[in-house]
Amino acid sequence: MGGRIEWIITGERLAAVADDWNRLAAQQETPFGRHAWFEAWWHAFGGDAQLRVCALWRSGELVGAFPLLARRHRLEAMVNEHTPVFSPLARDGAARAQLVEAVLATSLSEVEVDALEGCDPAVEHLIEGAKARGRPSLIEAVHVSPVVEIESDFAAFRRRHREKWREIERRRRKLEREHTADFAPIARPAAVLEELDAALAVEGSGWKGELGSAISSSPQTLLFYRRVAEAFDATGELRLSTLVVDGRLAAFDLALLYRNRYFLLKTGYDESLRTLGPGLSLRLAVVETLLRAGPGRARVPGGRHGLQAHVRQRRAPPRGLSRLSSQAGPRCSLPLPAGSPAAPAQHLCPDQGANTARGPAAVVSAPSPWPRLRRSR
């Protein structure tokens, strides 16, 4: 297959490959493979984990990148509940296969990759790669996204979904009749961090704040969204839709506008105005604006914790997310090759005495009876 595998293990080296990374990520249809996304994720959520990005180079060109981190004897994708979708970056099928082979060749006992779309070619590469190495795995459905078909103009869409949207429109009319309502759908923020903080204050003012699940409730989560907002605002792709009622922010949508596609990241509304449906009224304004702008697609977040939908100009099948995990059985590994993720300094082989230590090698414990390999249907 050719090429050179590099394991990126420092934030400095990760930052240094930003331009090469973004050239590779340009072939993906979502913005969630961009360097800024993973760099923000690592700085916010990396914690005490070790950075382990598997990079593939050919003739000085980055042709593959698998963003991972190591926790004890486990490799995990740089993914959590704030990741809409994940996919290893690869120029072609050969690059993807070589990345997967390098990842599965490490002596770490488990590899888990979450938030893969069921149709992602990496799913089959991971399954076949694990099978070839005798690594047991399990496949389970995690999450399936519904698809909403829309027409090419708002009037046709409104007629088709009149029964479902009638109540939203009634609340919107009441809102505009009884209050001063200013809608700013799909707008670029003028002062990105100031406006983001105001939006997140609204999100944290209700039940999310009380339960500690609001973005502002977690310093790590807040750091992530601030870094994402700054990075994508710098490229002109950040959008902050807002609804201001009687001079105060009542609802917001934080999104990325990428290649004429609208990716909604977070949404919130003032719960004291819930009877007026400010969040749904703003969403109606966003959909109307998208339809009038021409062909495109809107993707609504949700993942494991809510509704996710694709709004397209054409019909499309449901798309789901996968969680893949593969574990190795009991074995004593050979020393890791140079450039591989470093194992802890000392590991004991099953047949060695307590005083016999080896260098960069690993003893992999027996996996649980059913290691997890979850895949969406």
C-alpha cells in the first residue's frame, strides 16, 4: 500500500499539520473532519488521556488521519456526546485500510470508535481488520436518524406539513401580535464570543442549568464551543440564528454553514416564554430561510440525546451512527515498532515472574465475555 505511518502524540505536532489536515478533510461532506474541530475537542476534553493520532503520509502528503487518544490500554476515537458524526480521514480506500491496519496493530487491548455513520466505509474496514487479527467484536444498533423530505420552496413545504406545523404557526402569530419579535435566522455574529456567551446564558437559565447539563455548566464543554465558534467564525462558516422578544434574547440556534449545508450544533430558548414556542418559531424561520436560499441540506443535532434529522431537497434513506469496539484476547505482545503509541514502561507476560519486566511491550488482559462493537442499522 505504501506510505509512512506517523503517530502524532503532542499538541504542538497536531497544530503543525493543520494545513495538510484541512486539505485532506476538504473531500468530506461535513465540517466535523476539519482540523479546528479536533484541535478544539482535544484541548477541551483530552484531560489525562494521551494524544494518539494515526497519520499516513505519501510522498510528503497527508493522505490519512485517524484522530484517537489512549486511556490506559484502550484507544478511543476523539468523540463524545458533542460529536455529531465521526469518520477517519482517508484519501482513498487503500489509505483507509492502511490506517485501520496500523491502529489495530497496536498492542493496546481495545479500540473503540463511536459516532460512525452506518454507511461509512471505515465500518467494514474495522470489522474485517478486527476479524483478520482474531479480535472479537460485537455489533449493536446505537442510533438511527430519520429523514425529512422537503420541497423546493417554503410554500409547498408548508402545505405538505400544514397539520404538523399549524400549532407552531399559531404560536408565532400570537408571539408577533403580543410582543415585539425580531428574527435573525442564519446570521453571522458580529462579536462572536460575546453573542455566544449571551446565547449560552439562555440555555443555562432553564432545566439544563438546574441539572448541570448546560454548556456553561462544564468548563470543558464551554471551552470546546468557544474554540469551535472562534475557529469557524474566522472561516466565515459560523451561524448564530436568534429570536429577540421585547429586547431580550428568547431563542438561538448555533450552527455551521458548510458547502451550502446547515449543520445545527446547539439550540436553546427562554423557558419563561415556552407557551409562545420561541424555539420552534425560530426553527420555522430558519427552515424558511434555507428553502428560499436554494438547494441544500440541513442537519439537526441529536445523537444519543435527541432528534437528528436531515432536511434535503430530495428523498434519502435514514442514516445512523455506529459505535465500534474491538478487543484482543489474552496474549503477550512483541515489542512495539518505532513510532507506535508508547505503552507503559513495564508490563509482565503471563509466563514471566513478578520481577521480570520488558520494555515497550504489552500484556493484554482477557476481554469481557461480549466486547462492544455497536453499529447502527
